[in-house]
Amino acid sequence: MKKLQIRPHHLFCGRFLKVELPDRGEAFEKAERDVRDVFEKDDMRRVEVVQGPDGICRTCPDIRDGRCESAFGNEDAVRKWDGHILRGLGINYGDEKMTGEWRKLLEEKAPLPFCENKCPWKTICTVFE
């Protein structure tokens, strides 16, 4: 089975942020659902943390020339979010684990200091439940 490559905010936030973003299109919604399904239903899928746009990002209409240009946060802002999540989880780009191991780490570490102090989505995130 093919290894899943995912950037830090999709790894962490995909677990807790259950929000629909229809303005990003059906391809984006499907990519996000597919990743969420892998994390919820498959303990043995290898996942690597990557820097920059991942498969979810590449389906988003806000990606231009390989950079996020979303009004919610451009590539520079997203890279900062990714850095906060890396530090909060104690991981690095290139780290690989199986989905079950990632789920365990996320549950142990959540919520991160980033969630409480800097996340623009914290009012609608389930990480605090």
C-alpha cells in the first residue's frame, strides 16, 4: 500500500477539526475525507510528515505556483502553523509512523500550546472537548 505523505497541520488538525469547506471544491473535500478515513479505519498505513503542499493541498483552488494563497492563511502562515505542530508533537519533517502510532501520539499530546494560543480555528475545533 502506498505511503501517505501529509503536512503537519493536516496530520494533527485533520483529527480534531471537523469542518466542511465547500468553497475549496469537491476534489479538496474528497482528499480530506479520504485522509480522515485512513486515519480512522486503518492502523497499518505508513504516513510521512512532509514540508510544503501535500496531496490535500494540491486539490485546493487556493494553491498557486505550489504555495497556499488562502485568505485564512497563506503559505508563510501555514508553514508557521506546521512548525508549531512539529514542535508540539516533538517530531520532524521526514518522520514516518503507522497510522495507529500517529493516532496514539496525537491523543497523548492534544491539545498543543499552538491550539490554545495561536490557532485561528480553535473556536470550532473538537480538540478541547
